[in-house]
Amino acid sequence: MKTFTLKAVIPANGQLQIPVPEEVSPGEEVLITLVTETQGGKRLTAGDLLRSPLFGMWKDRTDIRDTIDFARKLRAEAERRPRA
């Protein structure tokens, strides 16, 4: 699995156009996560995270057998990526 971070702002018409990196082949699946700003710089609590759409977002994935191992590998990949 490849991971890319692309930042875009949704325009008023709701039609989002995202430039896709050349390494991404046609037909590949894309997962989009909406990140909203917290009000007044408030830090999120564990309860906020539990209630967020991020919690459990991998629950229906059949390609991930061990979620802890999968998350560990994602963190290791992120640590090796060059910083922007």
C-alpha cells in the first residue's frame, strides 16, 4: 500500500479536483479523510477521538489481518519518508 498526503480545500461548489501523483495507476483505490480544524485550538480528548469518523475506519478491511502490526509498519514507513 502506498501512502500520499495531498492537501486540498473544498470549494463552494463542492467539486474537489486533486492532482494525483504520477506513481498512482488508474484504477487504484483512494481513501479520503476529511480533517477539520478544532474550535479555538482545543485539543482533542480520547473521547473526541472515539467519537470521530477516524475511529474504526479500518474495521471492514479484509486485507489487514493484524491491525497493530499494520499500524506499526505505517509508522515505520512515515519515519523513513523525507520531510517536506
